[in-house]
Amino acid sequence: MLSSILLKLKLTLNPSQRGLIQKKANMNMKNKWILMLSILIALMIFAFFFNKFDIKNNSLAIDWKNFYPSLQGGDIKYLSIDGILFPPWSLIPILPLGLLPMQISWGLLAGISILILTFCVPQSNSKTLNYLSIFILILSFPSLRNVADGNVEGIVIGGLLLIIYGYKSKNVLATVIGVILATIKFQEISIFLIVWGVFVLFTWPYRKYLITFTFIIVIVGISLLWRGKTWLAVIIGASQKYSNSIVNISLSATSNRLGLPQLLFLCIWITVLVITVFFAWKSHLILSRELTGMLIAGSLLLSPYAATNSVLTILAIGVLPLFHSNRLLGGVLILLFSVPYLFSSYILYNYQATYWTLLMLITWLILSLRIQFSISKKGSIRSQHAANIEDL
């Protein structure tokens, strides 16, 4: 049916029009090949330079040094509670990194993270704003910290972008890949994942969401049969060790560090949960970047454990789009995300986690208010539209 329509359309065009369409198609294909080649060259440059760094007697690649042995040889091995703790299904896409030397794989992971951050910048009509946003995001404290540590926050961001795109376009493949990638840090997207699942049930055709959930369940189930037992063993051990860690930025850990009364902590925890769920429900099933950022902030605050690297996802997914729509508010938050550049080593070690918890709370509150403003504005427009119809 579609091919016959395209054939009829082609026959109605004169030779010059057909030639112009073919020329544009060839240019698009050429641009895609140039982009792919540029990405490949960029990754090779990252791998080359990162392989030259001396990482033996410093904190460079501190996280990747712990992760790499679990992936070495292209297999998943849960060795200890100080090693890799990510669920087995989410590690499948990055298993090839375990086939490469440690520093080269670290460089490739850093390059992939930077590319994902580049592509996650919202596109506006202003090229200056687009380039400025890329510059700000890549050189932010959380971004460079993620690259230096060899953490996988870029994988989470890439997964979330695929989920948002897949939800809007009802694309099963993009959604499944996005869920597999983003759940590499499950505690970071727990609330978001529940909200996304409910949104899908309300907005997608029955057949599409059934296929999507089936694929996810099958992939997760097979991976758990493969490595689930050892993964759960290290997760249980790690939860006991890291629940009150000095790098834990969750509300519970920060409450313990500050010595807050248990009743006050419970009131704050329940308030964050209720407001997060309320605004998600009132968002008219629109999975915006700002709503996603708010849900990620809520997930991190309410989870038993959340590491400092995870604030990069809130910055990239939620705060940067806010900067595009409100320069002042977004700009102030962006500056606050890079304030740790000014911290001394003592403050970074002892108080950084508490700082990130407070900043997450502020960001969560601002994004919540922005969502409320958006909901009120749409309600006002609908009321005005209804009044205009009545006047007619």
C-alpha cells in the first residue's frame, strides 16, 4: 500500500523535482556517514589519550578500577561488595569493554559519556545557546568527576533519553534498550520507572506495551538465571556497608549524618514521595525532561543509597532544559552544580555528600514548581478556550 502511494507520488513529480529529492537523500546519507566516522575518530582519540595517563598512585579511574575486573574477558563476575554491583541485564551492552585493556576501555567509556552528554543537550533555534549548553554540561563538576572516576552515569542518561524518545514515538526497540541501559543504576530511576510504566499503560496500544514489557521481562529473567544469585549476594552485603557511607547522598544517610530526629526524617521522606507522585499524576501523561529530572531527584532522595556521581543525570536531563526555558533559574542551578570546584579536599571528603543532598532537594523543589506552573498554565488555556466557545 505504502509503496504504491510512493510510486504514484514519484510519477507525479517532474524530472527536476525527482533529482532534487534524490540529491537531498544522498546528502543526508553522506552526513550520516560523516557523523559516524567523526564519532569513531573521537572514541579512538579518547582511548589513545586515556591510555597514556598514569593511574597507579592516584584516584584517576577509581570506579573503573573496581568495575573492570568484573567485566574482564567479556564475562560478568560479581567478585566482592567493593566491585561491580550493577544488575546483570544492564551490563550486557558494556561487556565488550571487558575484552580491551583497562585504560583503553576507560577512555572509551569516557568518550561515550561525553558524546551522550553532547547529544542530550536540547536543540534550540540559537546555535550560540546550543554550543554554550554543551560547553557548560561537559565542563561541569559532575561531568568531569564522572569521566575522571570512570563511572557509568552516561549510560543512565543515554538510557533515559531513549526511554523518553521511545515513549513519545511509541518505539518498542528504543524503549527496551533504554530500560536495559538506564536500570544499570536502578535506585536512580525507581520512581521514574514506575511512573513511565503507568504512562505506557494509559497511552500505548495494548499490543505495543505488551510486546515491550515481554521483551524486558525476558531479558531481565534470562540474565537473573545466569548471574542473579551472585548479584543478589553482593547487593545484600553492599547494602549493609554503604547505607551510611560518607558518599551516600540519600535523605536517610544525610539525616543520620546531621543527627536529625527520626520523626522529622520520616516527615520529609513522606512529603517528598507524596509530592513527587502527585505531580507525576497531574502531568497529563506527558513525559517531559523536567518531569523526568524531578522523578530522578525524588528517586535518589528516597532510595537507601545514592552516590554523588548520580547528580550528573539530574543536571543533564532536568536542569539543562530548564536553562533553555528560564535562563536565570536554570543558570543559578547550573552554577550551584559546579560550586564543588571551590571546595577544599577536606570539605569534598567530609561534606560533599551533604551538599549534594541539599542541592537535590532544591532542584527537586524547583522542578516540581515548574511542573505545577505548566499544569496551571495549560488548565488556564483550556478554561479560556472553553469560555471563548461559550461566547460564540
